[in-house]
Amino acid sequence: MDYTHLGESYMKHRQLRRGAAGWILLTGLGVAYVISGDFSGWNIGLSVGGWGGLLIAFVLMGLMYTCMVFGLAEMSSTIPTAGAGYGFARRAFGPLGGFATGMAVLIEYAVAPAAIATFIGGYVEALGLFGLTNSWPIYLAAYLLFIGIHLWGVGEALKVMFGITLIAVVALAATVFGLLPHVELSNLFDIAADGSAGSSAFLPFGITGVMGALVFGIWFFLAIEGVPLAAEETADPKRDLPRGIIVAMMVLLVFGALMLVLVPGAAGAEAMGDSESPLPEALRAVHGEGSWLATFVNYAGLAGLVASFFSIVYAYSRQLFALSRAGYLPRFLSLTSGRRTPWVALIVPGTIGFVLAAAIGDGGLLINIAVFGAAVSYVLLNLSHIVLRIREPQLERGYRTPGGVVTTSIALVLAVVALIATFVVDVRAAGITAGVFLLALAYFWFYSRHRLVADAPEEEFALLEKEESQLH
């Protein structure tokens, strides 16, 4: 690898705002990343695997994410930089491993807002707002408005995000109270078995349905791993990052389980499997078309979608900022404004995301592309924790994963299964994403590995470790 020292003037134009978030805002950020998954997207898994298939997927992916989150809590307290996943893998595997992980995360975060934008469009159309029959103006408005707020400043953006997330949590709580009295066990199993291997009332699409549902089990938790990206804007990263990501994960497990049982349990698994706005539709099914509660959840559900859209915009900008600052991607992408926001890293992926949403308009396909990137990163993140624990046991850690490498090994096995499942569900989406990923690796190998920046924090961590090891 060829390193360049660009000095203080380079880093001066690439500074984030320190101390903008404590653990409560980080918890809100973690919930915000994911909460849209409770409002839309997960239910497509019902039409792929039936309720039983989606239940198994939820349990397996919930276990994977919980184990991985404990590993991320440790690594983020040990290497608290804006690069997060890239920084962890960089320390464990060197520049190629770091770049591969960072690019997988970046693909996930650049595409996920495009998927969420299509769901926002679906909710707006369901409300009959503005007389829209084509959602691209909604996609454009979402990107312009929420990137604009991020450009305003990180402290302001995180507080707006927290407020929007609270509204979404209220909507989920209202859904729980509205549906709970109407749940019937038979509604969960109203999809007829298709006769495939292992099919039954519980698994109407058999074993292959379970594999297909794994992708939608991921959608309940997708992007929680983005909390460590706030490391350089956190008041006390060693304490706040572990606390924020673990509390957020516990909240998401509870809400995900409630939606999985109550929505199809009240309105039927078959009907909910094809719905673009399952929560309000379930409420209308039991309370009537004119239900004020359904209307409230429909409007407040937009807050959930907006919260995730808004927060993942934050995540992609920080991952791109870190990779660019270290020279893995063009350096101009890491420039920050006078308000210390990475403005280029906010705008460029936002433009790409809008084009994807407008051109493809298929939230399911975009989910599958995002999930493939996520699954690749999960394999590498869990491996990073295992390697760092074995190779650098003396490393100062602000938090230690319960169960150590056993915990992240469980997550690693399940992440490999999830990666395989992405090919089972949608070969085209997995193929497209794998192609983009390989092109990025070629860019690194033939170009950017000769132009890395030694002054970037993630590279300093690794280079110092290398020098120390040579002294011993």
C-alpha cells in the first residue's frame, strides 16, 4: 500500500462536529435507522414464506443481529471512528478487508433510502394526498428536504430525527392497542399450502419459503449496525456507543415481534402479504374503512418511514466520508462545510438513490439489493470481531461482548446463511450488487490502494498497531 501524509490542512477541511450526541440520541438514531421496517416491507415475507416461515426468519435474524450488536458495541468502544465497519475490518484484515466492508455497508446505505422512498410514495398514495398517481415527486421532495436538514447541522438533524422517531413509536403503540383485541390464531395460517417440500399450514411454501423469508426477517433490523458511524460526533464514544446500540436493539426486537403477530393475526397473513401499507390496512380491516385510528397510523406511519430514510442518509454520508477521507474513494467526497457536515457525501449518494427510486420504483427489488450489501458486511464485521479478539486480546476495550467470540461466531454462521438466502430470493438483485461490489474492489486494487491517506484516523489506528508490533 502507498501512503501519503497530507497534514493538517487536509484534515482541517474534513472535520465533524464533536460531542453532538449522547447515548439517548444514539438510541434514537438506532431505532430510527430501522423503524420503517416495522411499517412496511417485512410483510412481503408473508407472501414468500407464510407466517411460519417469516416467524422462523424473524427468530434467526433477531438472534443474528443481537449477537452482532454485542460485537459491534465492543469494537465501537475500541476503535471509535466515523469509518465504523470499515475501521473495524481495516484493523482486522488490512486495507483490502476494510475497503470491502466499507463498500458493502455503503451499497446497503445508498440503496436502502431508495427502497424506503418507494414505501413513502406508497403511503402518500394510500392517503390520496396531492392527487398523485406517480410517486417520483415524493422521492425528490424526500431527498431534497432531508438532505437539506442534514446540511444544516448534525446536532439539529439528530434532534429532528429523534422527534420524528418518537411519533413513529407512538404510531406503533397505537397499532398494538388497536389490533390486540382482534387477533385470531387462524388468521396467521390462512395461506393454503402449495404442496412443495415441507409445506403445511404453518409453512405454506415449505422449506424454500423459509429461506426466502430470511431477507424480510432482516428488514426488521436492517441498518442498526449504523450506530457506530456516529463515533466522531459522540460525547463519550467508549460509553455511549455500546449503550445506544444495545438499547436500540432491545426496542426493535419488541416492536418487531408485536407487528409480526398482531398485523397478520388481526387482518390475515394472505391479505397482508401484498400490502404496501400493512398497519393502516390491518386497522381498517378490523375497525372499518372510516377508522380514525387507521388514518392516524397512516399519517404517523409516514413518520416511521421518514425517520429511517432520514437516519440512513446520515449513515451513508458518514461511511462515504470516512472512506473518502482515507483515500479509498475520491478525496473530494470527504469535504465538510463550515457547519462541519460532509456535504458532498450527502449529495452524491442522494442523487444516485433518487435516480434508482425513480427508475426502478420497485421497493422489493431495492430491499434485496440493500440486503445483499448488508449480508456481505455482516460476514466481514463478525469475522473482524473474532480476529481482533484472538489476535489483539490486550487491546483496550470500553465494553466486552458477553460470550466473546462464541457470540459473534453464532452471528457469523447466520450471516452466511442470510447471504446465501439473498441469491435464493432474487438472483438478479444479488447479481447486480455483486457486480457493483467487484467493480469497486477493482477500483481499489488498481488505483486507490496507491493513494491512501495516512492522516485519516482509521489508518492511524492500524499504522500505529503495525509499528508497535514491529517493536516487540
